Amino acid sequence: MTELLIALRETLGEKGVLEGEAVRSRQSSYWHRQPMQAQAILRPANSLELSACLRLCHAAGQAVIPLGGNTGLAEATASTAEHMMLSLERMQRIEAVDEVGRTMTVEAGAILQTVQERAAEAGLLFPVDLGARGSCTIGGMLATNAGGFSVMRYGMMRERVLGLEAVLADGTVISSLAGYLKNNTGYDLKQLFVGSEGTLGVISRAVLRLEELPTARTTAMIAVRSFDQMTALLKHLDRTANGALCAFEVMWNEFFLLNTGAHSEHSSPFAEAWPFYVLVEWQGSDEADLRQRFEQALGAAFEEDLLADAVIAQSLNEREALWAIREATEPEERYFGKTQGFDVSLAIRDMDAFVGRLQSDLAELDAHARLLVFGHLADGNLHLTVGMHEPWPSHEQVEQVVYGCVQAFAGAVSAEHGIGLEKKAWLPISRQPAELDLMRLLKRTLDPRGILNPGKIFDL
Ligand SMILES: Cc1cc2nc3c(=O)[nH]c(=O)nc-3n(C[C@H](O)[C@H](O)[C@H](O)COP(=O)(O)OP(=O)(O)OC[C@H]3O[C@@H](n4cnc5c(N)ncnc54)[C@H](O)[C@@H]3O)c2cc1C
């Protein structure tokens, strides 16, 4: 055992350092089932231990990879046998819920679902929600600035954090846990760590901003004839919702047909096929009032020719069945030999032309490739899946085509999943050289020995 590991064991105790099979028995990332590679998994039990452990690693020049639930989708926790993983799994405490101030103070290893449930017990809502809710942590979500289904109403993690404690590479604790909404006392340091993917500091605690818990929700699947009709529908529903519009999830027909067809256990609520579908949800506090206003809004949309057909969920089961169509990933896994996923941002007005051009560019590369498109229209965020059968083009060829289109439309190569290793080569498409220089300067200033998640986002 190295001197550093001995010192780490003394600092963190037996439970605080895992080695050998305890490391290899874990999966390396969400996408890759290979065993995790690392010298050890360090598991501090509180901020003091976290700080002490980073101080030791810093002195030894030991590279460390912060680890939450390992559900990130951009290979930002990828490691080699030389790295040490720094897991927050023993720091999951919910420290306080302030019902008046509508805040929750948590340790960064707290699991999203636990936070949501604890907020609900107090009649409050933690509104960032995503499919990985059972495993992803608040620290990981902050470090990736996660978004999810209700960003149009509640914002991303950046908007949901009022206070933050982070530990710098050398062990310095930067603590700003006051949790006021307004705090213009110099630079907003907490935002530096949000979206930094574990490269600038390790988030140890946070004060989260909660909302009143909606007690009523009404959901519909809507079929539309054209992209322009869909954007007009968004404006109409937002205008009439009085702040109740929480989800406007769009699906291009190929995505919808696959998720409701022979390879899926879900079925379409419509008798015929349409070019686009939208899953819409309003949330509020009065079931009858919400439903009446929702039905009126949909009726008016129909009369103004903003939709072709609509099905409103009549029960919780029906609501879940509609959401299952949007969230299903198994059909694409069953149908295609290989898939490649992308998460991009674009101006809403460019989306239709972007998808059209991408379809034709992909057809030139591989006549049998299929493009599945869905996403959060109001956020300017599309998720793209390229589905292929053998013989398929290389990973890089597909990336070249997709990111070539993103560049042509001045889009962002990552909307909500981050850069990690996966999109590192494509970052210059979305950021200016001067911006990248400033990012590197910040990295060198906060982590001069380059021990925190080295090689992720960009090279120094
Ligand atoms: C099924 C599924 C659905 C998803 N849906 C969405 C979605 O709708 N919207 C969306 O935005 N994302 C989505 N994601 C991805 C999302 O980014 C992650 O689920 C989550 O934000 C990462 O949390 P984690 O705890 O798993 O972090 P990890 O995967 O462990 O880590 C992610 C990054 O954060 C860093 N990190 C982790 N903890 C800390 C910490 N305490 N301090 C500093 N750095 C840290 C890591 O080093 C790494 O760079 C989805 C993922 C899955 C698997």
C-alpha cells in the first residue's frame, strides 16, 4: 500500500477507503459495463474528512475524480487505474428543511428522489426531475447543471441552488450556505462550481430552493401537423396557462412511432399517425379549476387550428402511460443494432430546418440510418438518437455529421448532459477561443496541480 493510501486510511477510517474487488465490482459508467478502474474509492463521511482527504491528495499530486451516482451521460467520471474516485455516498444527510423560507440544506451525496420525497412531506416541491432520480445525487446534478422535464417553469440546477459549500483541490472549504435568494455581495462564487463537472472543486453541501407542492396536474398528448403549428401551440398554452405550464415535450413522428409500435409495450392513444406529438402538462393547486382551464385552452387551440388531435389523461394510470411513451428507451435498443445519442441546443426557430438538414446529411452517410428526435422545445433543447443497422458508419463519422449541423446552426453541443470526455473534442464548436482560455485560467487558479477530474471538458 502506498504512503498516500496509508494516510488516507488513517484519515477516513476503514469504511472510508475501498480497494480491489470493492472497486472493480462497480460499473465504470452509465454507458459502460466494464469494471471501474481506480486505485481506490475514497468515501469521506463529512466535509472535514473531505477537506482532509483532498489536502493529502493535493500534496501527493494525486488525481481525484468526484463521484455521485455515476448516472452522468458524458463520460465525466471515466477513470484509469491511477486515479482515485472521491465518492460522496457517505454524505447523504438532509440537514434541514425550512418550510417558511422554502429551502432544504443537504449534503451533496443526497439522492434526488430522497430530496423530492422529503420536500413533499413538508408540502413542498424540489422541481428538478429526471429519469435517473433514484440514483443521481445533488452534487452530481449541480456539477452537471442538470435540467430535466420542467426547466421551462423552474429552471435548471443553477436556478435551484441558493447556497453552496465546495472543497477546493488543496482542501480549502468555500462555504456560502446562507441561502438567500438575493445576495449581491461580490462575485456569486457558487455558480462557478455549477456545471464545472468536478474540475474546479468538490461540492459538499448545498441549500436548495423549493416551491409550493402542486396538488393538481393535468396531462395531454397532442398531435400536430407541422413544426410551426407546434411553436404556435407552445405560445398559446403558455399564454393561457397563467404560469401552470410545466412540460412541453415534443416528439417527431419517427420517435413516437417506434415508441408506440411493434417493438414497444406502449401504444398510441391516436387512431392515425401525425408528423409531431407533444406531451403537455399543467400543474396547479385546484384540480377542477386546472382541468377546466386546460380543456378550454385545448378547445381554443383546436378552433384556432393549433392542433390536430388531443387526448387528456383521465387517471394517474393514463398519465403514466402517456409519459411512458416519452421516456421509453427499450424500443430503440430492441430495434436498432446500434444507437448514438446527442443532446443539443438550438434556437427554436432553427429546429425544423436543422432536423431536415441532419436527416439528409445522415442519409448521405448511411442510407439506412434513422434519426429519432424528441426533447424540451421551450428550452431550445433537442435529444437526437441516430439508430443504425450493420454495417454502420464509425462513431466519429456520425459525430462529424451531427456536430457539423449543430455548428451550421450555431447550436450548443451539450444542452444539459455536459462535456466530460465524450464531447471534449467538439467543445470549440460552441465556445470561442477567448472563452476557453478563461476557463483554463480559472482551472489553473483553483486547481494549480490539476488533480481534480483531469482531462475532462478540455485539456490544459
Ligand atoms: C436515465 C437517465 C436520465 C437522465 N435524464 C436527464 C435529464 O433529463 N436532464 C439532465 O440534465 N440530465 C439527465 N441525465 C444525466 C444527468 O446529468 C445525471 O443523471 C446527473 O445530473 C448526474 O448526477 P450523478 O450524481 O449521477 O453524477 P455522476 O454521474 O457521478 O457525476 C457527473 C459529473 O459530476 C461530477 N460530480 C459528481 N459529484 C460531484 C460533487 N459532489 N462535486 C463536484 N463534482 C461532482 C463528476 O465528477 C462528473 O463530472 C440522465 C441520466 C440518466 C441515466
